Amino acid sequence: MRPVLYVLSFLALIALGFWAYRENYATQAALKEVQALQREIAGLREALAIQRAEWAYLNRPDRLRELATVNFDRLGLLPMEPTQFGSAAQVAYPRARLPEISFTTDTQASGEGL
């Protein structure tokens, strides 16, 4: 009985070693993938920061003002004035429509059921 137990223990030890070996390589592969994704995320964040800086540079008020004056004839842009704004009370909201009645109801008792 002991030799069978020794053989089974030895086989279990080999199986556990094989499992640990596979898990080690799977873990290393997952860590490499995570590092690659982190590098990609860092690159994308850097590109986004550059694009935000370019957008802020292109939307400078003095630059936009100069473009508006250069293209005034073509665009017909005018400076904004406080009189161009309205209040919320001036907005014409549509009236809510009541649903149509699609069935009829007998409001007078016929007297037969009494």
C-alpha cells in the first residue's frame, strides 16, 4: 500500500510542478501585456496633451479676432452685444397636447342591471 501512495504522491508533485510552471509563464505573459498597455496609454495621454495644447494655441482670442477681421467680408461676423441675448421667459415652448379619447363610456345607467 505504501508504494502506491508514494507513486501517487510523486505523480501529484509532478502535476503540481507542471501547473506551477505553466502559471508562471502565463503570469509573465500577462505582466508583459499590462506593461505594453501602460506604455500605449502613456503615449495616448501625451498625444492628447499635445493636441489640447495645439487647440488652446489655435483658439487664442487675439488670433481669432485677427481671423475674424481678415475674413469679415466673406463671413459677415459682427461682435456680440448684450442686446442679442434674450431671457428664458421669451422662449415660446410648445403647449402640451392632451391625448385624444379613443373609446366611449356610457355615462347613463341603462337600468337593466339594477
